[in-house]
Amino acid sequence: MILRGATDADVVQTDFYLPFRSTWSRYPDAFTNLDERQHAERRRIVNSLYSMSNILRMEESVDKCVQMLVDKLSEGATKGSTLDMSTWVQW
């Protein structure tokens, strides 16, 4: 898949991402999908969710989630315990 960035430079997405694909999902997610057409179709579905106006509207909730993660990481660091990051960092 060829990704277009802010500079319009073409970047080829390689199979490096495939090990990160979930084994339970019916379809590949936006980050592991190597099919350019399918990726574009799926991206159009969720594009508006990531508009600046929506991000600003959700900022307080995002800040709370980030703070929860930071608190959990700090707790683990203080206790010297391990943390399953897949529980805390999704999608």
C-alpha cells in the first residue's frame, strides 16, 4: 500500500505491520491493511471522527483517559510490577 503524507511523498507500507494484525478481527484494521483501496474506503468511514472540531469536543474525555494510563504506569513503576499494555492501549 502507498501512504500519502502531509508532504505528499509516497511511502510504501510493507508487511512489517502484519504481525500487529488482530487474529480475531474479520477485517484488517486501518494500520495493518495493505490493500490501498480497502484502506481508503474504511478511512472515509471514520474520517469525520478525527476532525479538529470532534477532537476538541472530546478533549476532556481524552485527557481523562490519558491520565488514567499515566496513573496506572506510575503505579506499576512504583510497585515494580508488570503491566499488560494490551489492556490499556487499544486501537
